Amino acid sequence: MADDAVERPVPPPFMWGCGACVRSLLRLAGAWGAPGGCFWEQVQVARHLAEAHPDAVPAPHLEGCGVCPEYALRPDADTDVWAQHRARDLFLPPSVARLL
Ligand SMILES: [Zn+2]
Ligand SMILES: [Zn+2]
């Protein structure tokens, strides 16, 4: 299934009030469906969310996620990377968000 066949969620209002969020969302929108993919654009948005908007990062997924249970079991896990994984929920469809 091509990336552009998947519907993206509408990002939450706080993201539209943040210049850095808007810029990275627009970059992602521009790269969405591009032949080279938009991996780095996704990472940029998630990294910014985890750093600048930690309160907005969703709680760990209890179901349907192969990533969160792994982190939950590891006290020495990199919590920044985990937060970036959960932040993906805010701007990506679940099928894509939980790939990383
Ligand atoms: Zn922001
Ligand atoms: Zn998860």
C-alpha cells in the first residue's frame, strides 16, 4: 500500500500554534508520498514534539503496539526515543505511526 493511500490524522490545534510544528508539518506534507519517502520528515516532527511539547505526547500504548511493551520492560530504555514513538500518533495514521 502506498503511503499516499493512507489518510493522515489532522494534527492537534496546539501544533498549528507553534511555528516549528507548522514548518515541520509542511515539510512532511511536501514529502508525503514522494518516491524517496518521508522518513526524516517524520523523525523531525516527532523529535520536535518530544522536546518542545512533552505534555502533548500520548501515553504508552497498552494494546496494538509492539514497541511500547519493549520499552516498558526496560528501566534503562531511552525515554526520548520512546516519547518520539508515541508522538507519532499525533500526526501519522496508526498503521504508519507504530512502525517506529
Ligand atoms: Zn512545536
Ligand atoms: Zn507504542
